[in-house]
Amino acid sequence: MRCINYLINTQSIFICGQKNTEKISMSTTGKMVATALCGTEMKMLKDKNLQHQHYPIIMGHEGAGIVESVGEGVSTVKAGDKVIALFLPQCGECTSCLNSADNFCIKLKQAETHLMSDGTSRFTCKGKPVYHFGNTSTFSEYTVMDESSVAKIDAAAPLEKVFLVSCGFSTGYGGAINTAKVTPGSTCAVFGLGGVGLSVIMGCKAAGATRIIAVDINKDKFEKAKEVGATECINPQDYEKPIQEVLFDLTGDGVDFSFEVIGNPETVAAALASCRESHGVCVIIGLIIGVQLNISGHLFFSGRSLKGSVYGGWKGRDGASKLVSDYMAKKINLDALITHSLNLDKINEAVELMKTGKCVRCVLLL
């Protein structure tokens, strides 16, 4: 077993794992190969509104690995299969899974308990129970997941690259093409240039947007944004007027599509206000928990719309498998999002890299 302790303030967050070979009904035991810190984990480390989590907990929800063993009833994967770990399950039986326009599988709600579906934990550390996270717990050499939370993928796929479809890339890319349904020739604004925000830019470009305006207060991110498809980049701190007014000045009548990829209530209001009055669409992709949005009802009177998005609108297992196939067919590029690579035992270094803003994704190899 390998155990890593990241200390923040006076609270210990344990990131640890232990191989569990017990065959549990409808679950799989797998060896993780690649994982990464996502914005969600970074928020858990600093945002008091998210400190309601149960501890100790094995964090991590973006990763890929190889199935080692399966429990009774598992039929879609077998030992030796390469799989993507999914925080958004696809049970295939609930009303959401059966609805072609829906992807919010009811099993996602089970993650709120931080336990498996039968109410127990599969992890221990020094003989005491450790909680699960996001249906996956990828910051571990071995993890146990429900069958609905793994997607079998091409055996030739490089796990150290395609693990990104586990969350970051799928969430951003799909937010543009599935949730917003960006149209050819449109103008888009993307607020926040982390890994998910850059993936939104990729989605806007793939959908045929003519103008993609990247918005961030960190100018160090602009070069990468342009590399993946942004046509221009702006820093709100360079202007005396609100950013929505700046965008109206730049475009004449606002943007067709805007994306909030930060998880800041004030930015959500600005992103919505930057949309065209007649048909502008704003999509919330950033994680917002424990706060209320304060948005003027007048913004909706003219026809603007505000939408939420989870996992980019993809159904968990189907979407992950498709995106890996697209990567293998060179239809999408994940490589540009990986800027650093470390071993899992260097995870604290990865945390510091993410804080600098110069790291898009640091792949953690096991």
C-alpha cells in the first residue's frame, strides 16, 4: 500500500489506497495507470464551502487503468481490459440513462455518500475505513468501482493520454458541442483557461466558431489558448469597465455563446451579460457549490438563456469510449493539454504546479 498525506491548514486529507482482491457483486478492482488533479480537487484543498467532505478520503476522479478482477454479475469488462474511470456513471437502467437527451445517471448521487452503493467502503488505511470519492478514487495504486463507472476502451490506447476523457477534456469539449451546440460562424467567449476551459475552446473550434475570445486574468495562459484555437485573448484587469461591456465593444452586439469555466458566481453573471440579447447562450461548466447566484432577471427578458452542463453532456460510458476512439483516429488532440508528468508520490508537487497557473494538466503515473 502507498499512502500520501497532503496537509492543508490543520486538516489532513489522506490520499491512500490498498489493493482489494475481494470480488464484490457488480464491481471491478483495477490498477490505476494514469490520473491527474482536476479543478475539483484543487477547490477541495482551498474552498471552505467544499470542506463538507468526509475524511479521510481517497480523492481523484480523472484517471484510467487496467481491470484486475471483477465481481459477480459484471459482464461488460474483464480482467486485462483497459478502462476509463468515470465520476459520472451510466447504469443504463435509470430514467436519465434511458433518455437520449439526458446523462445525469442516478448513481451519480450515490457518490455524495462517499461509499459504494451498498453503503460500505472498500478502502482502509492503518486498519481504519477510508472514504471513496467521485465513484472512482483514482489517487491510488488500486481502486474499486461499480461496473457502471468504468468504460472499456481500445486496447491500443495510451492511458497516459486518454485518461483526460475521464473528466477534463470531455467536460469542456462536450460543453461546447453538446450542451451549447455551438454553430458554424458564431462568436464565443470562454471565461477561464484551465484544462477544461482549453477543452471548451477546442470544442468551439471543432464546431466551426469563427471567433473564440479567451478570458483570463493570467496572461501566461494566453499562448496555450491560442495554440488550441482561441482567436484572441483578453485580461479583464486591463480594462476599467466590466468585462461584459468590453466584450460588447469588441463584438458589437455580444457573443453568441459564452462559457463560465471557473466556478465563480460573479463570473457567471458577467458571462451571461456578455451574450447577445436575442439568442445568446451561456453555459455554466465551472463547479459552483454552496453559494447562490445573483443574476438580474432583466438579462433573460430579451431571450438570453443560461444552461448547466455535467460531463459535457456525454453519457458516461458511451461518451468516454467514443472520445477515446476519436483520439485514436486523430480526430481530437489531447496531447496539448498535458504540460507536466510526475509519479503519484510527487502529487504534492503537482498541487503546487497547478497553483502557479502554468500547469494545464500534470499526469500522475503509477
